[in-house]
Amino acid sequence: MTDWFPVGQYLVFQGHTGPKHNVYCIFDTVSRSFEPDLMGANLTFRGDDITTGIYSFWSDVYAYDGTLLASFDLEEGEFISRLEYSGAPTQITAHIFGNRGEWSTTWSPSGA
């Protein structure tokens, strides 16, 4: 375990599984049970609402429920280094780092 943090009624435990990837184990303190694990990186939330979670896995960005939100055509050596909500509640910014330096892109997922 490399980190843990609360999100509303949940405790999120982060474990390192490989280069640029983690496993997130999510414990519901009310039902006293674990939710399905998330595999990826850069897990972030809007406020204390676990259902707003977004995370990356390689060049893809997913919603907490596993819905694919975006896929980037990254060059070799590039990776998503950070995700954040920005602007309107449905806008997401992905920060990407690689041989060209760091750049970012902001979008609103379809259906959001």
C-alpha cells in the first residue's frame, strides 16, 4: 500500500502494481464491504462523491463505473501524468508528459 485517502463514506487504498499503474481498493465504511478494484493511475474525484471518480489506464481515461471517456493516440514514451476536473462540472483535463514535454487537453465526455 502506497497511500490511502477518504472520499465521502469510502476509504480508497492505493497500491503500486507496476510502472505508471496502481490498484485502487475501495472500502465502503457504511456497508463494511469492498467495491470492485480499479486498475490504473491518476484517480481523482470531484468533491466527496465517489461516483465522479475518473482514472487513466495507459492512454485511456475511464469513469468510476468503467465507462471509457477518452482515448489518446500517445507517442512512445508519452503517458497521462495527471487528471483533473476543470471549469464546468463535466470538463476534464488530462496532462500528458513525454518526449515533447508536458501538454494538456480539456474535453467534456459525450453524454455528460
